[in-house]
Amino acid sequence: MKARLKALLLTVACIGNSYASTAETPDSIVRVQRAEYNAAIAAHDPVRLRTFLVDDYHLISGSSGNVDSGGDAATRGYADEEFKDPTFVTYRRTPTTIVKAVSGKRVAETGQFEGIWQKPDGIMRKTGIYLAMWVPSAGTWRLKSESFVTLACTGSAACNKVD
């Protein structure tokens, strides 16, 4: 009898866990994706970074307003610029609001970002706000676009060169 009860409890627990994983909201999925995206940038891993972007992804740079179009181009930009810069540490995006469209076809994420560089004269930090669009793709949510606005740069004389 005890073995049957244990089996029943194990089955119920598995069903409950299975349901919980399929009942995730876009908000929770995007928050997890964003944390993993931040980790890929911190690891300077362009291959992992690329998995978060749809093919027709667009990025508007926070300081210059320049646009990278395409997931491959944006990933190459990180690999060729930030990840090759020995002073670059990371970019961190912190969501403040995540809202799913009524249609269910997109999610808007707004938040604050920080870029960190270890310059010879100190730690340079660029900070500002961002807006990201996530779309359903390949069974999850992936980034369609991100737009950044740099509002401050502190900690280094290199800030004088920031657009």
C-alpha cells in the first residue's frame, strides 16, 4: 500500500510540475530570457547571444543612434567591437515593465541598462533606458528589436568621447 501511495504522489507531483512549466507567462519567460541574454554578454559569447535574436532583429545604439540590422550583423557587432575591447566588461539590462500585446504576437519590455568598462582611469559606466520587442519564435520568445538611449556616462575621461 505504501508503494502505491508513493507512486501516486510522485505521479501527481510530476503532473503538477509539467503543468507549471507549460503555464509560464510571457512575462516570466522574457525575464528568464533577459537574464540569460545578460549572461551571454557578460561571458562575451556571441554564439550564445545570437540564439536570442530573430533573423530580422534591429538594434538602435544608445549613444550614436546607429542601427544594426539583422541578428547576424548585430552579433558580429558585439563580437568585433565590445568583445574585442579589452576594457569592456558587460552590458546589463534590467526590465522594469513587461507587457504582452492583446494579440499575443509581441511583448514590450522597458527597463534600464548599464554598460561597464574597466578603463585605465576608472570604471566607466554608461546608463540609460531601453525598449525591447520580443516575438514568439522557435517555441520561445526572441528579440525582434531593441532601442537604447544613453542618458549618462561616468567614471572615466573616456566619457568625453561618448556621443
